[in-house]
Amino acid sequence: MFKIFSRAVAVLWVCGALAASAQQTQEPKIAAIPFALQWKNQAAAFNAAGNTLSVTAGEKTDMFRDPNATYNTNTAPLLLFSPDADFVLSARIAHDFTEKWDGGALVLWSDEVHWVKFCFEKDYTGAHRVVSVATNDISDDCNSVAYAGGAAYFKMAKAGNVITLYSSATGKDWLLVRHLQFNAAPVQVGFLAQSPTGKKCTVTFSDIRYVNKKIGDPYMGE
């Protein structure tokens, strides 16, 4: 009887491990995005339903290329898709801001040394900070507005080779954060979670919206 019980437990454990493994390698689907999504750096865990995505970054995960060339890493989980030539992508980003540099971001990606990370992270003062990182061989790290709560709205617009970034407390009144030229191609766009100094960080992206359009007013993002 004990042997039968032990074998049954072993079978259940194996089945559970296989199910967990299958869940981790599966590519999520987001209702608002009409393209296939693929992982670059697998998340520790994830869940997707409708227009909400949660991504858990594991221990000491980050994406940054220090101007001093002392810290170059690309271990943060990225969920990416190939967009239209012009687009607007937005989402509400929320997490617990547990450890310094914990964050969630919208990302524009071309290759290991050409990308833009638009992040909501816990900065070195403990503030919940909007941070944009434009990387062309090295990273240009720029801190912007802080929000008091644990969630804020982020929007990224691409019009030709110009990228414009916006943030908002409400998702209605948008603040222009950064307006830059990005010439690397082709590009992918998507979502990132990071925990450079912590054990893990679970980021929830909700109210995800994607539109194939070229904005006419960079100040309004419309």
C-alpha cells in the first residue's frame, strides 16, 4: 500500500511539474494586441486574461548598460511582439515597489544594444518614479515625475523613427516625458518586469491598448 501511495504521489508531482513547465513556456495572448507575443528571457511566472498581463521577474533581473561600462546586463523577462510601422501602446502599470529598482516597463527593442525602456520603478530615494532609458550602445537614464500611488499609466507612440513617451496618473491627462529619434530596425515592442536588487517583482499591466496609427500631435499623443 505504501509503495502504491508513493508512486501515486510521484506521478502527481511529475504531472504538476510538467503543467508548470508548460505554463511557463506558453506565449500569452492579450486581447488588444493582434500579433503573436514571444518571450525574450522567460518570466518566473505570468498570467494573461483579456487586456491584463502579470509578469513576475526573478531575483536580480535587469536590463541596463551603464555609461561607466561597469554594469551591463540583460536578464529581465521581456514579452515582445512585432508591431505596425506606426503605433500607440498604453497600459496601467502597477507593482508593490518592494526593493530599490523594482519596476515594470513598456519596451521598444531592436537588439541587445538598441532599445528604449519606459519604466515605473522604485528609485534610490524610495519614490515611485517614471524613468526612461534610451540605449544606443550605452544607456541614457533619465528620471521624470513621481506618483504617490502604486500604479500609473504609460503610453509609447511610434511615428516613423520618432518615439514619444507619456505618463499619467489617470490615463486621461497625459504628460509628455520624452521625445526621441530611434533609428535601429526592425523593432519589437512589449512589456518588461525587473528586480535588480530584490528576490522578485510581480508587475501587473492592465487596461492594455494598442492602436495602429501615426500621432499628429506629440504633446497630446493623438
